[in-house]
Amino acid sequence: MSGNKTNTGHEWIDPDDAPELTDAFFEQADEYRGGVLVRKGGRPKLANPKRPVHIRLDPDLLDRLRASGPGWQSRVNAMLRKAVGM
């Protein structure tokens, strides 16, 4: 079928308007050598990162926790801290 393509709605962005590439940008970037990933960029590593655990919970309790919306695992973490007096 011939005809004009639908406009995608994206406007052209002038590359001269791109933000400056700072040292902070490069510190967070992935580093490749010869197409091989040498160092994964991203957020700095935390001094005390959280660790994944497996725990068995009653289905009704888990449903209620998940129903509270995004961030429910962080709220469970806060509840447990409070329960043990931390």
C-alpha cells in the first residue's frame, strides 16, 4: 500500500542542545573494551546493601501486603524493623 506515513509526533532535537558530558556521566556509564563489558555502570554501590531472602507467608497476609501498592516490600522491611525494636 502506498501513501504517506503517519507522523510519529516526535520532533527533531538539535544535537547542539544535548547536555554536556561531565565526569559524573562517565563515572556512571558502562565501560566496554573490544565490545566486552568490563565494568557495569549505574548507581554507586551501597555500604550496607539489602539482601534477598525467601520467606513463607500465609496467602491472605501476602495478598494484603501486595494490595497496599508499589513499595510494599520496603514497608514490610519497616514493619519488621519496628517489630524487633530497631
